[in-house]
Amino acid sequence: MKGFRGKLHLPIIMVCSIALISLLFTERISIILSSNPFFKHKSCSRRAASVTRKNDRNATEGKIDDSIVDDRFVFDPEECNVENGKWVFNRSIKPFYSDRSCPYLDRQVSCVKNGRPDSDYRHWEWQPEDCTLPRFNPELMLQKLRNKRLMFVGDSLQRGQWQSLVCMVESIIPQDKQSMRRGRALSVFRAKEYNATIEFYWDPFLVESNSDLHIVGNPKERILKVDSVAKHAEHWTGVDILVFNSFVWWMSGYTIKSYWGSFPNGEEGYEELEAVVAYRIALKTWANWVDTNVNPNKTRVFFTTMSPTHMRLEQSRRDEMLQ
């Protein structure tokens, strides 16, 4: 069996997060989050606009300045696929927060506080091929989340996504109108005026494991109960938007100690399963819970499969040289 290490060409977790935020702006998801659609105009695709611009240039023998022609259009989920695109550098964009302005970032993800001297990394934005994403609007986001619960479920990368979204909205909320409750498993940010919460639930493998509360750093010592999510799922019930991820599965080696059913000697009854086999069983367990307990008319579910690692830069460069 080949290892799971490899170069990922697209930061999938960021794309999925962008897809989540983008969908919050669409008329389709407004059925769930709001009774009033935000966008009312149907628009043509960037590809069609590009053809028109080319024909116009031919008709005027190249006399039209490209800067005059604007082929951007309002984001439309029927015309634009946010998964296809590229990262572009845009120094003109103003970041919504920094690790000095947001009080909710953990030290481990606070680049400036940890000594990073540059700030260019804050000016990259995702540009889909066929449209231009609308600029994130924290006020609109909170309006869409009014009387709703949004929960991120997963590991440390998912916790980073949660903290980032909280930081993007908290700056427009008066201090006495917001609160944060941090717990070992469940953490909740509350926007009081909106009766909205943005939550994070620590559940690195989605199914139950011995690394749920007391983190087991050595992958060889982790033991998973691949047929059970009951202990975790009681926290997911009643949530309006659930966002799951599974990054840590791809950092667990070639095999994973797994058990299921009832073993008389408890965790000692585990078997060593290939990681992909254990992953398949665990995902079926999770998916069965979703199918059985989630009403798609009331709850929206997002799932992220893989993402780039968040290892140290030196280790990343060593891995690249070895490939």
C-alpha cells in the first residue's frame, strides 16, 4: 500500500470554506437562512463575456481599451463553479483582521505574534474562472445567521477555520453584544443581537476515539471506534449549518487501530486496519447518522475530505526536495 504523503496541488479546505461562505450569499441557501434573496439579477458567465469582449475588439480594430470593458458579474451559483480557479495576489484588498486585532486567535496560528515579519500572505484571494466572488460582508453574514447555529466539527485545521470566521465578524459587533465560551470539546461564539452562534466542536476523527479529549500525538497509539458517533452526535443535533472535515485521517500512517461492536476486553480488542479501510467504515458510520438524523430542509451539511498540511516550512521544503 502506498503512503498518503504527496503534493496536493489545490488547497481544498480553503476552497470548501470559500464555497461555504459563497453559498451563504446565494439565493438558493437563502431559503434556509433568510426569507429574502440577496441577489435578484441573473447574469451571464465570464466565459461568455470574454467572447463578447473579443468580438468588440475585432470590430473596432483593437481601439477599445481593455480597462473600459468590465466582464465581471454578480456571483451566480448556476453560472460559476467556485472549485475551478486560482489564487491571485491583490494588495488592494484590506484584510478583515490581524492576529493583533482579533482576540480569539490561538497563539499557534498568530503569525505576527510568532515573529513573521512580512504581511503579503494576507493579500491572496481566490478567483474562480467564471465569475468574481462578492467581497465578504460580515453584516450580511450575521443577518443570514440570525437565530441560527453554525458549527465547525473536526480537528485543528477546522478549529482554524472557525477562529478565522469568528474574527471576520466580531469586529463589527460591540464588545458587550458578543461573548465567547471556550471548552475542551465545544467552544461557542455568540452574537447576542442576532441570536446567532458560530461554534467549534473538537472531533478529529468524526467517530469516537481515544484522542477525542486527551490528544494522542503518536498515530500508532490512537484507537478508533469506527462504528460509533453517538457520543459526538448529541452535540450536532439542532444545528442549522454543519461543517465537517477529516484532515487528520491523512496524517495517521498506513494502518489505524480500530474496533467495533462489543469487545469483552474493551480497547484491547482492536484490529489493525489499513487507513483507507478504517476511513471507509468511519465515513459510512458518519453518513448513516446524517441520513437518519438530518432534515435537509432545515440543516445544511458541508464536508471537507483533504487539505494541505500545516507543518513547519522547513519540513515542507525537505519533503519537496525528496519528491
